[in-house]
Amino acid sequence: MPDGMDSLPPILEFDPSRTAVIEPGEVNRPADVPSHAVLCFFQDVIASVVQQHGGRVVDHVVSEIGRNPIYELDYEGRRLALVHPGVGAPLAAGFLEELIARGCRAFVACGGAGVLVPDVALGHVIVPTAAIRDEGTSYHYLPASREVAPAPQAVDAIEQTLARHTIPYVTGKTWTTDGLYRETRGKLERRVAEGCLTVEMEAAAFFAVAAYRGVPLGQILYAGDDLSGDAWDERGWDGHVSGREKLFRIAAEAVLRLPPPG
């Protein structure tokens, strides 16, 4: 081990080698899946959309919590994959890797997030322009840095779609953390000071994996519970069904704006 490396926290020991002990392509063979995919965190919306569009299961991503369907939809005459990406950076990154190995090549994720600033209303749309890397997964894909950005072309597609439907939105940084029960007041204040509007658990990992694998990925967040005040305010965010389904539709239209893989 090089001098000084043994004193670094292991999370900072980035290895640029392109070959891992287990490569996604070794355990996930290419499949006949759509090239464009929406990663949707809302199970209720997935169930509703699959029923509305006659979605069918074409494959699964699998973990110890069970089989997670990969649905194919005929969405406005285009093939579209719809998958729940799992909760938390490690699982979401693993599922994203497996979808890329199977043949998905362009992604927009949609989900909820905690709000760090008081002027973002329940249901407001936030488009992250960067994620603060306060989780562990992204450090295995990119050298250490404070933040990681989504693909510019994916952000452009999302913003064009929102503008087309005259849906108001804000852009800014999001704070990705593994420690949902360790979001202290001091940390919240520091994240807000550096421009974070939201807190969630997956964006930094999504952006890092997508950058490493060379696929476009953007994310749309829905303003959920409020952490900006002296006390946490749940605000009934998980019952705001109309806003959640609208978010999926924006994600679907946006990802289909991205050009097919080369």
C-alpha cells in the first residue's frame, strides 16, 4: 500500500481500475428491455400506471428483499421501462448497474425528498443540478469530491418538459445522506448555506454510477416533508397522489426526449 494510504479512511481509497471482482455484465445478461427507463420511487404510482398502460413484466432485478419487476409500457407509442429503484444509495446503485447491463441506456428518476428551505411548498417540483456526496456509494465510482452532477442533457430534457407543461419548478443542489436519523440541525444549516434545497438518499449515487457508465441520468424531486423549521413537519406528503403521478408523467416524457443510444 502506498505511503499514507493506510491512514486514510477506506472510503477515500478510490481505485480507478475498470474491472471489479464482480462485473454487472457477468451476472446480468443483455435482455430485450426498453432503452429508456423511469426509476420511480412511488409504488402506488407504479401500480396505477402499469394498469392504465397495460404494462407487462419483462424481467426482474433481485435482492434479498425479493423480486423487483421491470415493467415495459407502451407510452405514447414508445417503449418505456418502469422500475422501482430501491431505497438507499447502495441498493439504488446496484439496481441501476443491473438495468444498464441488461440494456437500459437513458434514465430519469422521480421521487420525494425532504425540504430544507421554508419557501418550497408541498408538491413543488425540484430539479437537482448537483448532489452533495454525504453517502458512501458514489465514492466507489468517482474520486472524492464534494458534489456530483447529473447529465446536462437529462437536466435539459426535464426542464424542457416542465416548461412545455407550464409546471413551475426550482433548481438547486440536493443533499444525499445515508443517515436519515443523523440529520442534525448543524448539518442542515451547513447544507442550506451551500445551496441545498432538499435531502434524500440516492441522487449522488445515481449521478455517480451514470457518469461512470456513460449513460444520461437526471432526477426530478417532489417536495415532501419539511425539515426547515424547529420541528419536523410530515405535511401528509405520501398521500399527495395527483402530484406524485404527475411527476411520473413528466419523467416519462423527459426521458423519451433523450436520443436513443448510438
